[in-house]
Amino acid sequence: MISIVDDQLRREARAYRLLFMCEECVNYDENAACCVHGYPTEPHSNVDLSKVTEVSFCKEFELG
Ligand code: SF4
């Protein structure tokens, strides 16, 4: 799901410590640097919300 990243989202992400990246997901294999489900990680990996205008959230994300 692609969402627009604006200043409100950035503020709320900081305030509520939004976690959504692959590196924070239980399905991420750190050793292999990949998703155990085989999904592409590029859209959800190491995202800096201060530098993007949209972000793709993964529907399979599970807090790791
Ligand atoms: S399930 Fe989604 S968020 Fe989790 S590691 Fe795989 S691609 Fe990343």
C-alpha cells in the first residue's frame, strides 16, 4: 500500500515510533538480507521518511 509522506505523517511517525520497515519485521532474515516470504524488500527497507514523499507499506509486516 503506497502512502503519501507529508510533514504530518513524519511528525506522527516520530511521536508514535512508527515501525514498518523490513528490518523491523519478523519475516526479515537479517543474515540473508531478504524476506522469508520472498517479497521484494527494496520498497520497505531502510526508508528515511525525511527524504521520501511516498512510502510503500507491506501488508505482510509483522512486528519482529
Ligand atoms: S513481510 Fe514485508 S515487511 Fe516483512 S520482511 Fe517481508 S517484505 Fe519486508
